[in-house]
Amino acid sequence: MRQAEFDINSGQEVTVEEIDLALNKIASRCRFSGSRVRRQHSAVDVEDTLRPLYRRMSSRDAKWLTRMILKSYHPVVLPAKLTMKSFHFLLPHLLLFQDSFDSALKMLASEPLCHYPPNPIPELAKDLCIQALQHLKPRIGIKIGRPEYHKARSIKHCCQMIGRRRMSVERKYDGEYCQIHIDLTKRPNPIQIFSKSGKDSTDDRAGIHAVVKDSLSIGKSECKFSRQCILEGELVVWNDNHGRIADFHKLRKFIARSGTYIGIDNDSPPQPYEHLMIVFFDILLLDDDICLRKPHRERRLLLKNVVKVIDGYADIAEQHIVEFSHPSGRSRLETIFSKAVTERWEGLVLKGCEDPYVSIFPGSENGSGGRWIKLKKDYIPGLGDTVDLTLIGARYDSRDAAALYSSTKIFWTHFYIGCLVNKDAVLQSAAEPRFLVMDVIDCNSMSLKNMQILNQFGQFGACGLDSGHGFRIEFGKDSLSDMNTVFKKPFVVEMLGGGFEKPSGARYFTLRFPRIQKIFLDRSFEEAASYQELQLSAEEARMVPAEDLHHEEEWRRQLQQGQVSSYYIVTKSQTTSSGTSSCPMTASSPSKGPSSEAIATTVIRTQPQHLSGDSIQQWNRVNDERVPADAISIFVDDSMATVSSPESSEPPRKLLRSNDNLSSIQGSSKKRNQESSSNPSKGNSASYGEENGTTFPSNDSNASIELEACITLPLQPRKRRRLTENHASNVAPVVPSSCSNQPRCVKAPLTMIPLYFRQDLDRGDSTNTLIPPNSSNLAGDLQTFLQNVCLNKPYPTKSSNSNTGHLNPALGLLIATISQDSLGRLLLEVSQQVSTALKSNRHKTPRSGKIFILDAKFLALKARLDDPRFLFRMTWESIGREYFYACVSWSLELGVEYADGGASEIGGTPANSDGGQRSCLRELIKSQSAARAPRVSITFDSRELGDLGDLGA
């Protein structure tokens, strides 16, 4: 073979620069290359360009050049990071910072990086990396690399990676990534947009240019930068009719690929109510301010200052701040994630509030510090969308087979998913099965073990596409027609996906990112999901339910108990094979927002009709000890339910509003309550109303169903979604009939405590359906509000001791639009004025107090000020999880405690001192308290808001 080698003269070897130039010439002929590469286009022939290179290469070198052109070095694996690190330890990090070898090498040659050793010892490398971060300067026109992600496999795993950090939990939007570079020196269009792959997609995304200019106020005096800016965002499609972000596949109609719209043949044309929208989530450069060095909390504040929100066109990513050093951190993350699953978000992204954008050297030992964390439903075992599907055929690809490193022979590398179209006819009349080939999966969608099983068992029933396999096969799109093998006995597999999507050029929905979980060798293709069943599952999974807390609570309960379901919770009655009936729930049209009927559908624990009085009491006690399972309709995978749960023996649960056989129970309930009202000595319940004789609350185990409804039905807060403000008017909490329109002996908190709307919030705002603008306890300005809080009499709470008045706090509620007013500035202003008010009214001020700050969206709740649910702690804790921002509290700490009736003992003072001594003691304590400055603190625990539910006990 040596005689077949070309003679290569010394000095004529092929250089890397020559290969790079040749590949750039070839790439300039492709319409899908970037604009910079296409500008080099010339009349060049591929063979004429590559022939001189191959003639000057040995066979070994030619082999590697061929693999380079094919973008696959298999079976050899060359870790890119390790390879570049062997050249210089900073090179992989610099390429992550800016995706250009030219820029990376120029930075290495600049001061002071040129003095760094190429391969220092690990201890020195860590210090040098930290120093190098301060010298990184982004350049307009060169894409900045994205930080690396960690995938959280569970809530516990996520919390372990977080540690005790303070995290920004942001919504992950299902769109296309954009990195937007603005250079005001370039006219007429200063905008340049890069895609996730680094391609210059400015022309393809011209439809969003006008929105970017308006949201950044380019060309106006309000613009926050004078020369340059780099931002990151997600490009999505907004639906004005539905008031929410449309499905991902809608983007195909608005974004071209190098001037061509791909995969839209079977899509509906763009509608007038659909348009592009940009959701910004980070800022990396602002003139000469290199923002990517700053911590995330500072970048977020800069982003809010630079971007102007335009409803339906430009927005800032939804964000929650979670303090994981606090015990409630994990619980709050579960609540946010449950909301994300219920509202069909793609997932969550967690970023450290103190982390820079690019963390060159992770600060934690496990390597997770400084990296973003992705938390998605399909990452958690049992939470993804699972469907039993059929693998109808396969094909072989030699390059993929070389990358498998399998010890057994591989016959096929790609497997085709087919669904039975005429399932009913096949089962009823043994008709010829008709399969529609809908998707294809490869080695990335299954484990090596499953790949070997499919190849091992598939060879016994494989035949050609035109052979007598007994099926009628159709292809859903042209790209699937390369299937060349059909299985006479198709495989039935359990497939897991991250939701459903409409593939390019198709008329149907399939699983998104499908992966094989199990292979059922004992099942026939008739047991798998048919085409109609798959489309129905996709429709239900994509449907955003009415804004009902019970969906979130169900997901949260599954996360906590580990009893996860592989199907969505849907508001539709289903009948399972076991015969267990589920409660019908009303689903509203997304175009009109959630109806009050859907929101009022609440599952209440009712007593079985056939039990005796003693049995009912025993049944109540058993159910009080058990965690109740909501009667929310879900699909159950019978193949996995091998052992019934202990809760399966519970009596069927019903909806209170749909139960027609409550007359006997309600009658007995009224009778018991009337007895309690007529005889105050029986029980310790407080009278709540005279009309129906209901008691509130009661410790009796036989409490009425109406009373139980009042206690267990939490006030339903509206989801905090900036993009769906028009839904606020449709969210109305429903008060049980036994608890409404009745005189009350206990005042609700919102009628007692001082209230204040921040000055940028209009008192007569139409979205305010909760607090009338003429309420007597509503202050007109902050100073009056603080005076009302500090000078009012403390309120008794359930935890208060009547003998220790200092435990009764003064309370106030401040409602503000935080998006328009910095939370930090607001907290500073309130805390300073509280301190001033306390010092000026020291002897009249309660010794402790709290001012709660809530988001203005709280006012959109449709409820009365005296709504009975405001009397419960669980209601306010539920509200706090959605609308709470912070709590400004104070405490006049004393070395000794005193009350109006006397003082506690002090060392050396007899307890039975006469009145003169006690008077002197009180004066001494007051003088000591006057010398002490009040202690004002700020906390972020939303559970503190539950104190409002303890008032008036």
C-alpha cells in the first residue's frame, strides 16, 4: 500500500489554514451558512477545491480530513475541552466566553493573559482563572457563549446542587434563543441577532427588529445606553385571543431559515392575532459596563432599567427569588415547580443571585457553583409524558453504528414509530392494520441495552418494505420514507417525552424528545396507543387548565410523597378499567379565560351515606389522619400499578357542589349547630351566623360539611403572570353558601389593619376588585400609613397571651407595583421611616410590629374585604406564596419585660413588693426602654403573612 501513497515533498504539507480556507469556500455555496460566510461566495467547485488537498496527504491524513468534513471522528472520541486545555488551560473558557478562535487567541496574546503559564498547577490555575475573569471584554459582533447547565433529576437533587445559596428561579420559555447585539454606530440597522448555534440570524429574525427598537427606546432620549449593548432573550409567538404564549411549532410561520420557511406546508397561515414576542432574561454589556462580571441580581436590575415592557410584544422573564438557606426554600421551590407543571411551562432555570454570567472556575467542590440549573418535568422520573407506542420498522446507518461500541452485531440504528389508524376495525372485524409512520428515533433516544434488545429480537421477524408483512404502511412526512425494514411483529415500547409537539411538515402531534423507557415483548401492537388516542393525549397535555390551585397542590403532593404520575392532571372525567369514577370538572375556553364555574369546582371530603353515626365518626377520624388525595382526574398506567396503594380503599370522593344527597347530613348538621348556638356551654365554638346556625370553628368531630367547606377551601390567589393581566377579572374565589352574606362577630383582617397603596398604584384602578378606594383604613400616603401602624392598638392573635401584651404585634399591609419601583429602594425607605416613627413616638408605639409588602396583583382577587377565608392562616400562607415580597418588622428589645398590670421579677427584687416599689420599677423599665433604639429588620419568609389569619382569635 505504500506504493499507492502520494509523494509529498518537504515543506508541501497541508496546513490547518489551507483546510480552513477550503472549507469556508465550500460553505459559502450553502444558503444556510451565516451571512459572513456567504459574502465570500465565489464560483468554486467542491472537487476542484478538495483535490489539491487530498493529493498532498497520506492515506492516514486523508482519513482524518474526511472525518472532519463529515463532522464525526468515530470510533475515536476526542474530548474537545481536554484537547484545547492541553494547548492552554484558559482556551476552553475563552471559547465559552466568545465563540471564536480568532478572538480567543487574541485575548491570550493580550495583557496580562500572555504572562500566564499554559499549564499551571491546579491551585495556581484556580487563582489565575478568577483574575482572568476581570480582563474579559466582549466584542460587539462576536457571540458570547452560554453558561453550562446542570440537569436536576429531582427536587432533592436540585437542592443539593444549590446548597444554601440565594437563587433566582426563572421561567424557561419554549421558544428560540436570541443574543441581541446593538451597535448604535452602525446605521441604518444597529441590530445583530445570533441564534443558539452561533449563526448570524439577523435577516431571518427581521420581524422582531421593530419590537427590539421600541423596547430599548433606540433613537429616543429614554434610551439607557449611548453606543452599544448586548442582551439575551427568547423569541416566542404571542396569541392575543388566548392572552398567552402559543405553542413552539407556531414559530415556523414567522422565522425563516436563510430566507426559506421550512416545514409549514401543513401548518395554518399566520393569523392577525398572532405575532412575534421577545422575552428578555439577561444583559451582558451596557456601553463600557461589562455586565457579565456582575452578580445576577445586579444584572437583573439593570435589565429592568434598560428594557421597556410592551404587553404582548416585549417582556422580562418571570422570576421568583428563593432563599435556600431558609428552611422554607425547598417548599417554595416545590410550589413554583408545581405551578410551572400545571401551567404547561417548559420548565425552570435556577441561577445564583451572586454568580456572574461566566464562572470560569466553579467555586464549589461538586462543580455546581456558578452553573445554571435546569429543572424540567421530564427530567424527573415519573413526571414526564408517557405513552405506549409501536416501533413498526427500522433502518441502518453505518456512522451511527460505529459510535455505539456494541459487543453484539447491530442491524439497525434508527427505529420508526407507527400508530394504528384503524384500531377499532382491527379489533372488531380483523381488518388489515393501517399504520401511519409518525417519527423516528436513534441511539440518543434509548440506552445501549435497549438498542441491543431491539436488534436481537427484531432480526427474527424483519422483512423488506415491499415484502408480505401484512400491514398497510403510510408515511406522515417525506423525511420518514427512508425506512427499509418492517417488523412482522412490531415492538410495543413505553416512551417518555417532554410534552408534545407538531413536527416540521406534519399534520399531527408527537412526543417531544422521545426516549424509550421499557420494551414490552409480551404485548401486541393492538395494545399500544392508536393515532386517535395519541392526538387526544396531546390535546389534553397541551391544554392549560383553569386557574385552579388544586392542580398545583396535586403536583406538589406528588413531588413531596414521590407518588408521581406520568400523565397530566386534566379537567376531564375519565373512566378507568378498575371502574373508579372521577369527578367531572369544568374546563373553560382559553380564549375567554377561566370561568367562575371552573374555579368553584372544589373537592371536599364528604361522609359516606350508608354509614351509621358511630361509623361516620370513626371514618372521619381515619380520614383526618390520612393525607387526603384530591379527586382530580388523571390517567393511570395499569402496567405499572402492580400493588394498590393503601388509599385505594377509601370511599369514592365527590364534589360538594355536585352531590345531590346531602339533605340528611345537612339536616343533622344544622341540628347540631343549633344546639351549640342555644347552649354555649357545649363546645368552645364561636357563633358565626344565626341564619343557618353554623358554628365557626368547631372542635366537634361531627362538624358539618358546610363548616368543613369553609375551613378547607383556601382563598384562591391569581397566578402571578405578567403576560395574562386580562385574566385577572375572571378570577373569583367562591364562598360556600353557608358562609356568605351573614353577620360576623369577628372582623376580617383587611377591615382592621392599616392599608396603603404605593403612590404609583392608582387607588381607583379597574383591576382593584378587592379593596374599595374609600376604605376607612386605607392611608393616602406612606407617612400617614406608618403613623396608623405605629399608633394603633396591637391586635390579639391566636398565639398571644392575654397577660403579655407585648406579644401582640402592630400590623400593616403595603401594596406596591414592584416592577415599577425597585424593591430595594422601597424597603430602605419604609425601614428608615419606620425607625423615625418609632423614635418619635417611643412611649406610644407597640413593642413589636410587622408591615407586609405584597404585589399589586393581589388586588385582582375577586373577594370581599370580609370574606370568611381571610380569617384562616392557611389562606394567607397561600396568598404569600404568590404575592409576598418582604416584611419590615421591628422589636423594642428590653432586658426586662413588663405589662400594664405589673412587671416580671428582677434579680434581687421580692415578688411581693408594695405598690411604691412596683411603680418605681415601672418607671425604671420605661427609662431603660427609652434609651434603647428600636431594632428594625427585613425578612423574606412568606409564611409570616399567615399572622393575618390569626387576628381576632
